[in-house]
Amino acid sequence: MDDAVELRERVLVVDDDPPLRRMLARSLSAEGFEVTVARDGATALLAAERAAPDVIVLDVAMPAIDGLSVCRRLRAKGLPTPILMLTARDAVADRVAGLESGADDYLVKPFAIQELIARLHALTRRGKQSDALLSYADLVLDTAARTATRGVQAIELTGREAALLELLLRESGRTVTRERAIDEIWGGAAEHNVVDRYVTRLRRKLGEPPLIRTLRGSGFVLRA
């Protein structure tokens, strides 16, 4: 896979204003972000799980499920992704509400696109500083200690189980092929079905509901 693609930061843009949504998608794509868009809160909740973004731009004022509710639901699911709120309201109470819902930053409309981009880069840098801990939903892996927890349950892992889980977590929402896993974890010297055996062991240890999905003919993906 191309290194430039691997390094692109994934951003989910959630806004019910089509012109603003298109402008953000164009501007962020031009800056090198891999952009996914959602037009409302319900779509955003689905997209956050499917796209596994590195950062989320979330409008507060949306019909049905507003941005504050989306943020609370994502945090309740254990999603650690940095979230930047967009709002037309600049009152202290509004900013406090956004931060208390689980947002990491807050930007008032209208805003300069350069400031938004700078804030997104700052948020993704902050997230990368804690790379020793990888998480998805209620699963947390300490890559330094090679230990995992799901909810309050501690999970014992072998070295290669931890390495495979780390690869899946780092690529959460994206397919990990058997060939790539064998190359990175077994140094290219393993039978083709060894990954399937280790995935089966991980599924058993991680418990329900299942987090590792099999994509027939492609590989495996971490998806709640």
C-alpha cells in the first residue's frame, strides 16, 4: 500500500449545511486529509464507527440528534477520537456545554479555514502522543506492556496475539490482509491460515459482542 495514503489523517465532517459541508470537504482534502462527510447526527454515529476517523469536526446545531448528543453517544461507546465542535454560539455556557459533552476543542462560526486546519493538526498530534495506549469501543491495548482490557475485564495475550491486535487497532475500520499480517508479525514465514487461527483465539479472548470481522477474500477489520 502506498505510504502517502497510509499517512493521511482521516477526518469526519458532520454538518447539515450542504455548502459548508462541501467547502470543508474540499479544503481539508486539499490539505491532505482523507475526508468522510455526514449530513446529520444519525449518519455521523454510523460513519464514526465505519470510517474510524483520526479527528471529527462536528456541528452543534443539527435537527433530530444534535452535535452535543452525538458527542455524548460517541464518548459513551468509548470512542477516544478528538472532536472539534463547530457552533454559531459564543456564550461561555455554550462552550462549557460542548466541552462537558466530551469535545476536545470548540470553534465559533464564521471561522478562518486556516485556523480550523491548525486546530485539527494540533488535535491529531495530541492523540499521537498517547500511542502507547490504543483503544476501540471498550477495548484498550497497552502496546508497551502488551496487555489488554475490555471494559473491566483484563485479557491475557501472547506476544503474537498482542501484535496482531495492535495491527488491527492501528488500522481500525480498514482491512488488514492476511499477507500483511504474516509479513509484519511472522516476518513472512508462516502458513496462510495462521492469521485465521490467531483471529479465532483473539475473538474468544475478547468476548462478546465481537469486534473482529472477517471480510471474505480480503482479510479482517476491527469494527463494532
